Amino acid sequence: MSFSKRQRSGSYKGRSLPHYSSQSAVQEKFHGRISPWFISVSLAIPGLRTRRLRLWLLNPRRMHQCTVSRFGRKRGFAVLVFAFAALVFTTFALAKRFATEEKTWPAFTGDPPTLVFRREDLHRIWSWEVASGHYPSRRSLPEQLGLRSVLNNPALPPRRTALPTRFRAPSGPNTVTTRGVGPKRAYLDIQSQPPHVAYPPRPVPGSIADLDIVMEHCDFSEKKYVRDCLEVLRMGGGLDNGKRLRRNHKKMNDWKYIYLELNETTPPDTSAMDQSGPALITSIAREDPDSGLIKKRGVEWEVPPIALPETQTYRPYPSLPEPCDSENPRIFHMFWTGPFTDKPYLALLSFLFTQNTGLHLPEYQETAACRPKFWLWINPGPAAAVPNPSATRDMFAQLKSSPWAAPFLHPRFKDVIQFKLWNTTEQLDGVPELAKEWRTRESLFNSGGHVISVPPKKEKVESADSAELSNGTEKAKADEDDILNRTGSKSSTSYDRLSVILSDMARFILCHRFGGIYLDADTLLLRDWEELWGWKGAFAYRWSRLEKYNTAVLHLNKGSALGTFLFRTALKNDLDFHPMTVSRYLKEAHLEGLLLRLPDALFDSAWLSTEYYQRDRPPQPFFTDFGDFFDTPLANSAAPHALGFDGFFKGAFSYHFHNYWWKPFDPARNWPDLGPRFIAGEEAARANIRAAAKAAAVAEGKVEVASDEDEDEDEDQRDLDWSTVLKRTFESYIRGERPTMYGEWLEW
């Protein structure tokens, strides 16, 4: 557009044109309508009809005009949004820094609250667990609890403080730690002694892992690498078996995380104790003892107050009359549904290969070490099915006929491996916290708030075996593939979700009723767990990068206060035991310290690297996907055969391969290869494979079918995968061709 000379001089038909600077041409839209910076808002004052309260507020319209005129429409809007977000962030940051506990700010997580216990009950839970020796940690207790006094801790030695109080590091006005009154500790330097340096030594009976030290070297939140954590674990645990490289002496002392409790107790010197913790946290309002706690909506507080048994007596290992403590039984639990396959088979073999079962002795005598046991719980049919009266007899008949399961029924293993029938009704009735009320819930299958309802007509569901023995029609096959009738996960598309949900609940029931440690069935043991058994606290591990729990490994003390809290809370939250939901239960109740969230490096060393974390310094082996365990990438495929078991996440206690139920460990030898003693099972498994291959060939219309002799020839690939190497390593121990990882030969 162009203007005449007269127009440019400023006159146009007797009127003056508005003048705009070159940098704000968009202000042309706002001439004559520039808004003020502040606007007044009047509010009615209750009780005073003639008076109103006037407030002056920043004018959003004026802010919009200013940003648009200065930065343009798009950039101005972005600046305005950024300024608003900064204001909100600053407000909440100041609130978190200076607000008191009485003032609770709304959470924006999207998850409804789950809490049903008052603060007084939370006090009692913490007091019970600490007094029972289930908190052998020097970590401070959460200040939100408002504990009334410092708790005596029999699982900690007295703290010796040499410096006067005025020279100690400040611990904060609301810091409360427990007072150690337990036995002294002697930290061990574990090494193989000549001439026995070919294998690492067994852990010292009664030794305990100081998980505070482990957290110091392994916590992902503190930017610790899995690779470095594994080095600390294997060096401090003596797994290096004489292959130590020169390291800084002080650093090596810092890596000593295994200790023994001495059979002597020194009364705590209260004059030298750190008394920085107050007797009462004053930020908790006395008039409202539950201030700061957010109760689950629509549910009343638990009444009467939580009922807890007498506190357990903490007994150090040297004071036990026998190696095994009846209150802390050493039982590994595992839950399995469907036909017995190579997955529980290898889990059991890893148990025999790593744990101190005493099978290297002609007759085992529990004189020094406590012998661990493995209980494999079998759910014989679909998760929603009702077991028949002959379920136990049928279960053992199926195990005996299974090539993968039959070897573990051998009398040599009867004292360390036991098969148990899972009965959901019986198990739920065996939990006092659930027995009277669990039947009132709409469904038992709740995972993260996603409820799967089982119609009444589906209560009695045909097992997979009975379906195959029926008319074999397409309808029977369709029923078997239905989510309510699945028995095990046969592929990534036919996932047995009900059994997975049932196992989420089963692990808490088993640990609470019987004590011990629960393991997911896709877990392989990699070292002796003696030091973890010695640590009397409850634990699970971290959900990769998230500060949540993964309960693929779970230790709960038998009949504990923590277990009571979890079951009562889950009952009021529709029996949801998904790990993410359990994380919310504990976080909202400030009980996370009682279920230690160990780094996943201890049990799941590949998880972070599979999620694109720590790939700059990954552990050995380097997996970018969990499938690499079964199909090792060609560039890394020299490692499994060359390094063997010793090169597989050495230092970790276990490995979790995350499902892959349908993927064989050893495709070329997909049968139990345990030698002449168990040849019948091997031949049966190979016959089944041949029959399945022929049936598949006929179904595909192939005329020529390979002979049995041709199919018996092994078709090993040149480079063996990690899963194949581990399977063949464990099997060679049973065949008598090699000892355990600790140099012990199996005695038959």
C-alpha cells in the first residue's frame, strides 16, 4: 500500500492518522483500545450488604497485548504460556520449601489416594518392625510420621560418636534415626585362599549384606552405574576368586559390605549418642494428629486400630540354637501355571547350581549353615478355575509324566525342592487380614485398577488337558484361547494375563504366611543368597529408572506388621497388588523405608540398558533388548561361549529375563539333557518334538518328512546364545561333568 504526500504528512480527510513504530506494527489493531495493566474486582463481603471488597489484579488482556506487540502473535503466546508455567512452578516450589505439614497441596498425579490407616497406626507399624529387628539400617525415618520418640533398634550396633555435638554435621530439625542397641559388626574381606583359588568360597554362614553400603554404591538415583555396582558386589562378596586387579586400598575397604554379628553386645553409651532427633516433630499439628495424610475417598479410616502380634525377638545368628531361624525360614517361592516347561526347569537348576543345598555331601547335617529350600507352587488349571478334589494327585501325576519336571522328583532332591498345590480359596482364607472379607469383593483379578470380572458360569473352567481330550473341535480350541481358560503364555499374543494378576497377589500371600523370598518364574539365580537371607529387613527392587517397586523379587517377614498393612490396604483398594499400586500404598503411608527398594542392578542388571540408560558404560553382557539373552547379536556372540557363566552379570544375585515364555533356551537341544540317569525323560521329550515337527510338516502339505535318525542330529549354530550357555552349564552339573560355581561336585 502507498500513501500520497499529503497522507504521509499526517492529514487524511481532516483526521490525523495514528502513529506506530516500525517494531510494533501489530499495535494497529489496538489503537484506541489499550487495556490498563491492572483491573479491579469487587467481591461481596459476607454479612455486609453495603460494603464490597475491591482487589486489584494483573490484567491478562494487557499482558497478551504487550507480548503480542513485542514478540509477535505466535512467539508472544508462547512467552505468555512460559511465564504462567514459571509462576505456577515458583509458587509450588516455595510452598514445598516453606509450607508446614498442616497445609497439604493438591497432587496432580492422577492417581486417587489409597490410604486407610491413621498416623497412630503408622507409628505402631514402624515401632513393631524396628523392635523386631526388621530395620537394620541407619537411614533416617520419614519426618512426616511425627514419631514421638527415638526407637531402639536391636538390629543396629550402638553408634559411637567421638566429636562433641557442636562439631557434628547438622541433621535437620526433623531428622529422626533409630538408636542402635544390637550386637557389634565385623566386616569381612572375603577372598579365596590358596590352593583353592579356582572357585570363589561359599559365603560365611550367618554373614549379612549391609544394604546401606550397597545402596551407596548402586543407587540409580545417585547416578551410580550398574557396571560399577557389579564390581563392588563381586569384589566385596569374594566372587573374584583371586583375580583381583590393583585398586586403591581405601576404596577396597569401602567395598566391604558383608559383615558378621558378634556374640557380644555393648550397652549403648547414651552420653555419646547422637541425640539430634527431637522427641516430637512439632510440625505435626497436635489438634489434628492425621494432618498431612490424605485418606482414600469414600472409605473410613481403619477401625479399630491395627491389630498386631507381639513383636518378634531379634536373635543374632551366633545366639541361635541351630543355624535355621524358625521365624525367618529360608524358602524360595515360585508360582507357575500351565504345563511344566523349560522355564521353571532352568530356574530350579539355577537354584541347585548356586545355593548351599549340601548336595555335595553324602549326608547333609545342618551344623553350620542353614539349608535353603525351593517351593514351586503349581496352579493346575486356569487362574479362574476351581481345583477338583483330586487336584494334588493329578498334579503329581502330570509332573511325573513331564520330562522337564520329573528329574526334580528324584529322592536326592526331596529335601530341597518341593512341589506345592496352589488353591486360591485356601490361601486367602489362610491370611487373617483377608479371611473374613475377601469374598465380598467383586473380583480377585485387579491389576493397576483394571478389573477382569469372572462370570459365575465361568467359575468352573475346563483345563487345557481336558479340552484336548474332548471332541477336539474348533470351539474347544477357542475356549482354550479365551482369557479365562488360558494356562500359561504360549506366545506374545496369547498372554495368560489372569495368571500374572493372580501371581501379583500370590507372592504377598506366600511370604506373609510362610516367610521367605518370592521369585518370578522368569528368574535365574546367579550366586548364593546367604548374605541376603541374613539381612532381616523386607525388600523388593526398583522399577528400572522409576522410583517404584518391582516385586519380581520380594522378601517379606512372616506375619509382619508391614504385611498386615499391605493386606488391609489392598482389601480396601479392591485387592490390587500390582507393583505400581503397591508403590502408592507405601509412599502415601510413608512406609517405603520398611520395604527397601534395592537397585535393579542386584537382580535385573540389563533393565536400564534395555531402556536406553547407561549405554555409555553398560555392564557385561551388553543387552539392548531382553531378547538378546535368547538371540545374542552377532557382534557380541563370541562372549557367551568364551566367557561362560562367569561372564554373565557377575556379582548380581539373579537375572530376570522378563517373560519370553514361548522362546526356548536351547533351540537345538530343546529337551532336558541330564545324562543317563534321566535318559527316559530326554527320549520322551525328543519324541514329542519329532511328533510335533511331523504334524506341522503334514499340516503345511510337505510330502517328504525327515527320518528320526536325521532329526536326532544336533543342529547347533556356531555361536551359542547366552540362554543356551547357561542351560548347558547347569545341566552339566547334574550330569556330573562340572562342579557348582563354588567348586562342589554333586554326590548321588
